[in-house]
Amino acid sequence: LIHFYKRRRMEAFARKKGKEGTRGSNLIAKENMETLAFYRNMILGVNGIYFAVMTLIGRTYYTFDIVMLVISSLSYICSFLFMRSMGNPKYLDAGQLQDPGTDLNMEGGMAENAKDMIILTGLSQFLSLLWSWFWLALLLAPARVALMLWTNVIAPWIFQPAEEEEINEKKQKKMERKMKRAMR
């Protein structure tokens, strides 16, 4: 059994080598629907577990819990609807696929940030069953946005080297003569 597992793993590793092939529009549309279904089920599952455990334990919903539940619901709704609008395929009247939408499984895309937000929200909601202060893990989202803004926009803009003006030879010689006169 172990040998079979290792062989399968090595075969999978061997297949990953080389250039990745292009994927067709139908495959992208199918994978987008599967991705949306996965994250929808994740959202419903975490909310179901949260409400079931809170009801079975008989914990009271304090104001903090209610506010954080509303914030997490808004986060789920915004992230999921954003992903759905990005990956929504467009069909012609004849039923042919015109546009598969943005690939939701593309690395480094905006959909990856929305998926990360759903995962972070689900994790903090699930962990809040153990201790209510785990809701504060949601503060990692604005911290990540600030870090991304700093590394991708602000820091390169601030620390960009100044552009040197191109000075032709004639102007360069003239400036050198002026410097020599000033030094006398």
C-alpha cells in the first residue's frame, strides 16, 4: 500500500514538470462553477456548524457576537458575490459559451484574495466557538490589505530612484567650464 502511494505521488510529480498546457473555455467555466460551489458549501457549512453548536451549547448571543456575525456575513456575501461576478460565464442565445469569465483558480489574481477572505472569515467564525476573541482574527484582512498596498503601490512610488536628466555633451562641457570658473 505504501509503495502504491509513493508511486502515485511520484507520477503526479512527474506530470507537473514542464510547461503547463492551455485550458479551454469550457474547462475554465466548469472549474469556476466547481470553485463557486466549493466556497458556497464552505460558507454554509461553517455557518451551520456555528449555529448548531451555539444552539446545542445554549450559549447566549452577546452584542459582540451578533456584531461580529453581521460583519462576517457581510464579508461572506461581498466576497462570494465578487467571485461569482468574476467567474460568471456568458452564453450565446444558441447555448454556446461566449466567455468563460475570469479564471477563479488563477494564482495571484483578485479571486485569490476573495477566496482568502472567505477562508479567514470561516476560520475565525469556527474558532470563535472556542473563544469569542477569535473574532478579532478578522483584523488580519485589513492588515494584509495595508501590507499589499505598501509593497505594491506606496513603497515603490516613494523609493523610486529619481530619473536622471539626459544631458548632451555640449551642455555637459559648458557646465564643467562654469564649475571650473566658480572654483577659481
